[in-house]
Amino acid sequence: MTLSRRKTLALIGGGTVLAAGAASAGFLMTRTPQKALAPWDAAGGYDDPRMRALSYALLAPNPHNRQPWLAQLVGDDGLTIWRDETRDLPVTDPYARQLTIGMGCFLSLMRMAAAEEGFAVEEDLFPEGETGPVAVCRFRSDAAEADPLFAYVMERRSHKEAFVDRTVGSEVDILRGYAQIITDVDEVSRTAEIAEHAWRTEAATKDAWQESVDLLRIGKREINAMPDGIDAGGPMIETLALLGLFTREAASDLENPGTQGAIEDTASAIIQAPAFAVQVTEGNTRIDQLAAGDQWLRLNLAAAGAGLALRPVSQALQEYPEVAPQYEAIHALYAPEGGTVQMLGLLGYGEQTPRTPRWPIETRMVTGW
């Protein structure tokens, strides 16, 4: 539910918004939520190698930016990781499949960060079943080999806007080890049709849409106070919020021009995407989902290294009743003999998305359980 300049202007008309923006330009120039973005600059700045690795891991992609990880240091070299179930998405992710994929991204980036300093990480995954920790880890100074993809951690973004009008070519070949890369025009068109239909279905499903609206953080103050969920900031959004024209109530109203603009812009981005990335696993266990997260993180980093933009579009993969037809369609296309389509992404070229807010790692640590 990212709001571009065009979407926000649609809310009330460009003249009013621009006039308000000009009148309060000095105020609006200060609206970057620096506190919520500080964890990016703090990454690596800890004495304990486990904390250093965790401070990078929290930059990993995750559904709705819920940041569902909790960590506890154990002894001198131990670390236990849980998924914070208070951050679940019960409507659009009823089985926590997507959130578990996000945990896989987190663990993967933690291992990469540790390896940069020569630490190998032993992991015992779900040692107590699904109700216990996701991973019990031990850091070993075994001169682990650094991963070249780690070089792109600070450039990695989950793209949020439309792509520029530029086709992709052989430069995407470097990504094929992490996902199926779909560039055939007819197959791209079939995939886009399914993904767009799923997006429109979610927008028309009250509970699913409201789940996103409830996670909106509108303006600098809210983003700094709650640096998770869907950040809606910047001078244009701040102007609309000041005027009382951009609110959660307005976003909930599917007849609102701004809401309609947001829906149409995402639909256009899906239809116009030059390529898709698809990840399929044979099984759908929690271990499979963590493995999908590892591959999704690697795909993100490799795309950043290639100068490409990657935007997840998960609606056709979700497991609530209203999107069942699209779920079946995407699986018929990419897993006709069985398996689970874990991730679907738009791939192309675009301007770099700003950094996404994060909670500081200290807020995700537990001292007892």
C-alpha cells in the first residue's frame, strides 16, 4: 500500500496539496524518520559477534515489515531465535507460512554476517517442534568462508513502485540459481494476470485489506514510534496527514480516490512488470519455508548486485478462501506435479526504494523465557 506522488495528488487535487506543501516546506524538509532508520547505520556496531550478526539480520526482508524475530544470547557462544507470534498476520497469512519465510531470510542474513568475521553458525531448527524456538544456534570461530552476496546488504530493498520502461535481458541469468526467472512474454502475461486478479481480490476482501490498513504508520512521528508495519511517510504524505486528508479511515474506504489510486497503481505495476521471479519447494514444512527464505534473501541480494529491482507480490500465494482460485492457478502454472509456490516477485529496473524502518536489535532481545 505504498503511496506515490500521483496517488496522493489524486486524493484532493494537485493544486491544494502543492500549495500546502509550499506553505510548510521548512517543516516538511525535516520529516525523514531518522530514529526509525538508525538501525541501518548501527549494523555491525556491537562488541559481541552474535549481536553484530543480529544487527545485520534485522535488515532482512519480511512480510508487511512485521519483524517477527526475538533473540536471546545464551552463554558465551549460544543464541536462540523465536518467531514473535504477537506479530502474526492471521487473515492473509493464517498458517504463518510467509512469516516463517521471513524468519528464513533473517537466519540467512545472520549467517552471512557471522561468516564475514569468520564465524560459522550451527543451527538446530525447530528443536521443540513448531511451538518452541525457530533455531538454537552456536557461533563457532571456524574461519567460515565469507559470502560475496553480503556486499549488497546495504543496497538491498524490497521495491515498492512501478518499474521504468526498460526490458530485461541476459543480465537476469545471474539470478537463475535462486529462482525461476520468467521473461517469456506470454508466460509473463499469464503470471501477471493471475497476480493482478489476486491483488484486486485482496483489495476487495474487507478483512484482508483492513489487516494492511491497521499496519499503516502515517508520518514521521508514527514511523519513529512504531518502526514496523507499512510506513507511509515523506513530505506529500505529511501534507495530507496535516490536512486530515490521509487517515486510516480514508485508506479503509475502497471508494476513496486515494485508495483507488493505490489499488490501480499496484495493478499497473504488476501488469507492466517485464519479468517475474518464482520460487517453488517440493514440500511445505517449516524447514522448507525457512529454506525458501534463505533463497529469497539471496535472490534479493543478487538482484541488488545486478542493479535490478525486486518487488514481492504474495496475494496469489496466500491461503485464505477468497484467493483460492488464484492460488490454484499459480500452482497449476508453476507446480503442476506438486510442490508449493513459496514466493512470487516482480523483476525489472526502477529507482531505488528508500530504506525501510526497523526496530533496534535491543528491542528484539529477551533476557528470560
